[in-house]
Amino acid sequence: MNLENKVAIVTGAGRGIGKAIALSLANEGASLIVSARTQSEIDAVALEIEKVGSKALAVQADISQERDVQNLVSKTTEKFGTIDILINNAGIGTFAKVAELLPKDFDAMWAVNMRGVFLCTRAVLPHMIKRNSGDIINISSLAGRNAFIGGAGYCATKWALIGFARSLMLEVREHNIRVITLCPGSVDTKFDPRPIQPKDPAAIPKAEDIAQVVIHTLRMPRNVMVSEVDIRPTNPKW
């Protein structure tokens, strides 16, 4: 599949994995709508995209808010006329034992990690169904498969995301819409503040590595869909 001139929305695109995905798509010739809560971050990413010769639009949005999501999709279709790809990347994590996890932090994770994915997906589906084509990539986590101490709230949202995506895939595949869920493990970003001390830091995947997996899954023939991909270090050398 040629990604040139495809129109892609990337949420949580101001830093980390989202930024890497947006830049990788731009290098493939796609037009990007980069979204996050911090305007200065997505403005900087949009400039980087334009420097490689691709089109970019930075739209500030809190994806847990329906009005923001509607504005994001409206501005996308006004500028580019269509939506080919949605990257549900935005996510937050608070890591604490259940007895110590604050309700406001629990609610915030569900608002972004699950409600935000639902709102963005629901908003783009009519455009993809109308064109009988589209790709929705969800960035979940190996935390959605494996429990760990201090991860109850975060793991729950990522388990839910996998269940949501599996059901969604069955609902929309008849419209030639592919739903792909990526589950990275440890990634060399500042997302998780917990100390990770591998003997060989170079063994841990980078954000750019995750972005390349996104590109590979999108470039598969249209009659091929890899619905879930687990991403681990080849040899972490802990």
C-alpha cells in the first residue's frame, strides 16, 4: 500500500511515539493532522513535517472531550476533504497500587485511554465507511496483556482497549476498514517514570522503532490485516 497523499490523524502527536509515527508517515508522503493538548508541541511537529515536504495541520484537542474531537475531525475534512488513517496513540498513565491510586487519576486514565479512543474512532468512521476504506491503528500496550504491581488502573484501560478494538474490527471489516492494535512493551520514552535499568539500554526499542512497525502494517496489501502485534525487545539483557 502506497501511503503517499494519504490523510492521517495522529493523537498524542506532540512527543514520544505519537511524534515518531507522525514524522514517519510524513516521510512516506502522507498528509498529517497532529493533535495533542499542548499547542506548542504540535506546532513544532507540524514544522518538522513541512520541512520534509509533507502537509501538516496542528489541532489542539483533549480527546476525552467530545467537542474537541468533533472540532478535530471537522478541521481535518475542511482542509483535506477525507480521512484515510486514524492513529489512536494518545494515552496517560499513573502507576500506583490500588490502595494508593487516587480516583481522579483512575478517572483521567479511562477518560483518555478509552473514552478518547472511542470518541475519535466514532467520529472518523462515517468518513471511512462512506469511502469503503480506512485504517485505524490503536496503540495499546503489553500492559493490556500482563498485570504488574502498581499497574491496575493503567492495565485495565489497555485491556479494555484491546477488547474494544477486537469488537470494532469485526464490525467494520465489511467496509474495507482495517483495525490494527499494537502492544509495545518497554519503549525508550519518558512515558513511564518508573526506573528501568537494562544492562544494555540500546536493547530497548525506541519510539522510531514503534513508528516503523506502524508503517509496515499500513503498507501491507489491502486484502491483508494483522489485527494485533506484540512488540518486545529482541534481547533486553536485564
